[in-house]
Amino acid sequence: MSTRSKVTTTTLKAKKQRGQKITLLTAYDFPMASFIEQAGIDVVLVSDAVGTVGNGRPEAVSVTVDEMIYHTRAVRNGARYSLVVTTLPFGSYNRVEDALHNATRLMKEGGADGVHLEGTRQAGNLVQAIVSAGIPVMGHIGVTKQKIVRAGRIQLPGRTAESAREIIQDALEMAALGLCPGRRMPAGAPGRDHHPQPGHSYHQHWLRYAL
Amino acid sequence: MLGLYKELAPRFLKVYADLSQTIVGALTDFRQEVESGAFPTMQHSYSIEDEELAKLLAQLSSHERIANSE
């Protein structure tokens, strides 16, 4: 592993251009992050699922930016080469000022290499602001955990023509903003990375597996 | 004790398991299967009904269609 170099968004883009798969796993602490890095996974996602999976709470809405910073620091210590991407938790990016402030904190105080948000077309201006500030953003389409507040449970989108089309439009918007590929995509949803390809099951395109 | 931290091995500690080897092995298998396309399969996926898919394809704009063919 002595020749191993740091994974960057440039590395990921090159992989995509070569048609190679990009791997991503979730971690909240030092030991798991170091195991993921040893396994040669490209990206470690410090997800707000730390609220449920990591801390045993019934929900992840309560997760704070400070908590995400704490966990990102632990993951960073275990993953020196993998790209570390941290989720902006619920309510931390409703306005452009908040999105910029909190994304910057995750980078400076947490040591993240980029941020992840559950952005749809409605979040386009927020994404643009963060990207303009020089912070890489990982988009996210399909299953949106943070919207659990509205539905009461995690819904599986993309099973109707209408819902699938919304996902395609979200994907196109994210691609137009230059985002790197997102994660769990639902039925009939976008194909190769962020280029929509209905008719293909999204099974080829899952990037994230929570541990 | 569970073999998670190999760097820390004080004398008073007895190791009962080698979890780090098990975990890194599993994660490496995962990475290799994703890279080769062996995982995930339809068994690990949700898909859209044919009828809804036909409806979707009929609705797509030319812009969306161009993206599909890439």
C-alpha cells in the first residue's frame, strides 16, 4: 500500500471515464474507517445515519453538525487515503448561508474531503453555492431518508412513471451542476452514474452500503 | 480482546477473536464483487413494473432521452 495515493474527485472522475465502478461504504468511527480503507474502498461516507445505526436513536433528524464533525474526525483518522464525505444533517442547509457555513465547518473542523446532501432540484441553488466555495458535493437522488418527517417512514421512490421521472430530472439537474454520482437509486432510475437510463434496474448503480 | 486494534496489544490483554481480519476480508469481497459486477444482482434490487416503465418512456422529453442514450 506504500504507493497508494489519496482518492480525490479527480480520481473518481477518471474511474468513471474508464468505465470502472466506484465503491463507497459508510463509517462513523475510527476502527470501521480503517477497515474500509484497508479493503481499498474509494469513498467513506460519514452519514447522518449515525443517529440511528451508530447511536441507537429511533431517528436521524436530531443529528447535529457538531456530532457530524466529531464522527468525521474519527473517520478521518482511520481513512487517510479514501475520500471522506460527510452528510449535512437535517436542517443544516435550508438557506444558502447555513449550507455554506456548515459545509465549511465539516471541511475545516471535521477534515472531510467533501459534503453530501439529500438534494433534489429544489436544492440546486444551495449546491451551486457550496460548489462555488470550492467544496466538493456528492449529490443524492432516490431514497431520501431526511424526508421521513413528511412520510413517517422511508419510502421507495421510482416505482411509478411519475416518481421515476422526477428522479431522472433530479439526476439531470445534479449532473448539470457537475456533481459526482449519488447513491441508492430506486427502481427504474438513472443508469450509468448520473445519466438516466430507465429500463435498467438501479442495482448496477448503488454506491452506498451502510454497515 | 476482539482483535480490532492490532497496534494495541498490552500484556494483560488476551485476544479471543480476530475480527479485523474477518471484517477487512468481507469488505474486500464486497469491493471486488462491485468492481466485477457480480454484486448487486436483481435479488438485491427493486424494479419498476413494465406498465409504468412504458408510461415513463412515453413521457420523457427529448432532453431526457438524449441523456438516456449516453
